[in-house]
Amino acid sequence: MAEKHENIGDEISDLKRQLEHFQQEKERIRTIVGQIGGVPKLRTKLINAIFLVIIVASVTISITGGDKLRLLMIELAMVTISLKIIYMMHLQVRLNHFQFWILSSIEWRITEVTSLVKQLEK
């Protein structure tokens, strides 16, 4: 009977250690995701604001300006929108790289656990 209580106590302490390890990993991943782009940073907000100001100013000047400015401002708005699309593609590539890294590490851990299970079966 006392042996069962010791085994249960060992299992409980082992589960507590695993839970603490899980919490540490969760916080580490949360900080990594935050660094990659989980929350918009000041730089991203500033870039978005600059794009918006340039586009609104270009459209306003093209509407109120003469014929000579109209074509120039429409082209400026188109270039700005193109740059924004390129910037968004860049951010998507960074996110895809992060997702690939996460999936690779999961695959590595699964392979590690599989080999450990095979060793335990022998």
C-alpha cells in the first residue's frame, strides 16, 4: 500500500514537472510569435499610415488638380499600392518561414519520440 502511494507521489511530481516545462515552452513560443508579427509593431503601423497618407493625397490632388497633375498622381497612387503589396508579400514570406520552422521542429520531435518508443519496445 505504501508502495502505491510512493508511485502515485512520483507520478504527481513528474506530471508537475511536465506541466511546468509545458508552461515555459508556451511562454517561449508566445514571445517568438510576438516577435514575428503576432501584434503589429509601431514600425508596421507607421508604414501603413505613410501608405494611406500618400494614397489619399494622390487621389485628392488628382481629383482637384488639373489635367497635368491627374495622371502623375494616379501613377503615384498605383506605385504606392504596388509597394504595399510587395511589403505584404515580404511579411507573408516571413510567416511561411516561421511555419516551416515550427513544422520541421514538430517532425523532429515526433521522430525522436518514435525512436524512443521503438527502443522501449525492445
